[in-house]
Amino acid sequence: MILQIQVESVSTRKDRTYKLVLGTQELSPKDATELFTLNNSLAYCYISAKRIESDVMHEIDKASIEIVDTIKSPSKRLKSVFYLLWKQDNEGYEDSELYYRNKMEKVIEFYKEKLEQ
């Protein structure tokens, strides 16, 4: 499906991805149905102010989608929590990375003590 669209807004997200809001003119019921089936799916998108030439469309058809994992791992989530704690009370640490390392060392030591000798 090729649509003429208007880029209505572009914004950044916390995870460094981008959000695009696109608008289009009225669609046929068939095209609207096809568009709705793409909701929350990975899809290809070619945006250009110029008409898409057929050789470019063939290149797009040959491309593969690279899945980018935007879900934080547990360790990244914990690091984010420590950063927010540091922002609330830095406990004398001027650098959030040093704060993080100190807190992680305490967590590691806590669980090491639980290991059987």
C-alpha cells in the first residue's frame, strides 16, 4: 500500500526512539482495513517529499526489518532506579555513576553473604 501522507508531528521518546504522527486523506475500506491490521506491528516506511520511483520500491522490498529491543533489561531498570534515588539524595556522591557502583556493590555483597561456603 502506498499512501500520500502529511507528517503532522515528530517527537522524541525517553528511550531515544522517535514518534511520528502521520495523517492521510480518506481511505477506501480495503486500504483502511489493511492499515488497521498494521497497528502495533513492525512495518516498512519510506518518507520522501518526492514520488517513489519503482527501483527504490524494489530496494525497499528487499530490505529486512531490524528489531530494536526497547524494553529495558532488569539491570538497566535497576540502574535507572538508582539514578532516580541519586537525584533525590546523592548521599555525597557528585557523580551518579559512582553512586550506582557503590549501591551495586552493596547488593552484590548482600547476596554473596547468602551463598553457602
